[in-house]
Amino acid sequence: MHIASRGRVSKWSKEQIDKLSTPELRALLANAERLKESEVAALCNELLDARPRGHPPVRRNKGLPEVRKLVTRGRAFEKNGVSLRNRVWSLGGIRADGAVVLLVRADEVQQADGVHSYLLWGPNAGDSRAWSDTPGGKERLGHCRIALERGAAKGLALYDKGVAADTVLDFRVEKRGEEYWATCSPIQRTTVVTHK
């Protein structure tokens, strides 16, 4: 199949494009999108939509993880009704309804006996957790104490490139010695996409 050069792509008529086979039409659509020829891409999509098998079927493999969109930490908390005290070091806050919402690193969640656990805060014994003595650590300790009194908190999962703001975890907060832990049902395996 001959595809016109970039300068001539916009001269394709609907009738010319409609004469193409479905695989050729899909190839033209891919080229038009790559070359940012929006008019040709729109015509291709319109014609593919009208064909019984114009667009390839979307196959969802049940074994694959669910896809979630990632956003920035500040946006994730804002979306869940929390104003952070400090946009640099705050890792949680309290919603207007009194719920404590905390950020948890998805890669630090531990699993045992079908339950997921996450260390929310621990004392800085022998400089093992210097973060605990920072303003962010002290704020986290305060949030943990409030959540422990209430028996529950909400969590937002932090991945390498952002936060899955649309997935709010419900977890119990418990104290183990001097440490505060969150426990919840297993967190689903997740494939994430970054925000634009």
C-alpha cells in the first residue's frame, strides 16, 4: 500500500480512504496519528467505527493487573478532600469529616496470612528511622494517634511515579510496642500510568 508523504496526507478524501481494506485503514490511522494529521485520523476512525470489525477487539486478560492512573501527591490528597499542612513533607491529613488519610508506599506493604500490613511510624532508635524526628515524622505520629483513637484510617497508595488517587484503602491502625501499623485486606496488583 502506498501512503502519501506528509505534505499530501491531508489531500486524502473520504471516498479514497473508504476503498482501503480494514488492515490498510488501520495502518493509515496509525500513520496519521503519528504524523499528527488529525483530519485524516478522524476520517479513519469514522470509517473504522462503521465497519463490523473495524477496530481490533480489546482483549482483557483476567490475569493482568488493573490499570490505574497516577497523579501527584498533592493532587491525590486534594481529590480526597484533604489539605496538606506542608506540600513538601506532609504525608497525610484529616478530611472535613474527621477521617485520617495517610500516604503508604505500595512497595513497603508486607503480607502475612492474607493480611497486608504497613509500618506507619516507628521511633528513631539508634538513628534507624531519622525521618521520625523530622516535621513530617512528627506530623505522621500525630495522625497515627488520632487514627488509633478512631480505630481506622484511609490510605492512598504511593508508587514510584505517583499516587493512585482513585483507590482509597480502608485500614485499621494498631500500636505494636512503640510502632504504629496499618492493616488492611490485600492490595490488588496494579499497573499504573502516569498523569500527563
